[in-house]
Amino acid sequence: MGKIVFYEERNFQGRSYESMTDCSDLTSFLSRCQSCRVESGCFMIYERPNYMGNQFFLRRGEYHDMQRMMSSEMMLDSIRSCRMIPHHRGQFRMRIYERENFGGQMHEMMEDCDNMMERYRMNDCQSANVMDGHWLMYEQPHFRGRMMYMRPGEYRSFRDMGFGGQRFMSMRRIMDTC
């Protein structure tokens, strides 16, 4: 079980909102979010309602100045929704595809990949099928740049999900360290 507390002002000041589950629209509770504290678990935070836009992974810890931290990392200047990442015990398995609708080259992954081009000689990944576990996909090698959270399911087109023009070059399992 996870728990995150959002604050309107930096350094955990102002009104707050506590969540132990997904929240599709934080503006229902706070006008803005400038700091937060993850008391347990892991969360993805999103710049737009309904889990859309740029996203950022948070694990247990204190985030005193979200705006400064996020804008330097991901150009995320506001937080409008959050999703709790459930604990996963067991194996991790995901298939990545070069083209949309599971077309082109396919590779099955069970561990982290810090550079898709070096390991698989794939220039692009446009669809995926997550069979087991929870994963983060990054736009740059070595787990850097913008990211996308993927839970079990089929992802036929990253473009249709709002990630058109964005390439994913590395993937990491979200381990049970949350």
C-alpha cells in the first residue's frame, strides 16, 4: 500500500491532500502542487489530468520543491494526477516491437535494458505487450529523459497514446523496492 501527500506550497506548506490510490484530477483538491512527500510505495505523477502528459516516477522520500526539480528533469511544471504503482512479486516479462500494432522486429525482455540500440539493434520501439510486472520506458539510453509507465497490458501504438515523435531507448523494471 502506498501513501503520498501533496502540498500547495514549497517545503510542505499550505493546504495538503493525501492519497493512497490513483487520483485522476488533483485540481479537485488543490489549486497547485509545489511539494510532496511519498510516505510509502511508489507513484507516477502526471502534468495533466487523467494520467496524461509528461510523467515522473517518485519513490519514498521528500520532494521540497517539485517545480524546480521537475522542470530541470522533465519539464514538468505542474502536477494534475497521480497513479500508485502496485507491488509486484514474481517475474517481469515484456515484448517490445519496432512498429505499431506489434509489427517489425520483436524482442522479449525479462530484465532492464539500458540501451535498446546497442542490445537489440532497434532504432525505435512503437508498441509493446507487458505480460508481467511494471516497467518504465525512457526516451534516452541509460534511463534518462522523459519516461512512460507501463503496467500489464497491450500497447498497440505509442503515437495514439500521445507519445508521437518520442522514441524510447531504455527500459527498467519497477522492482519491489518501493
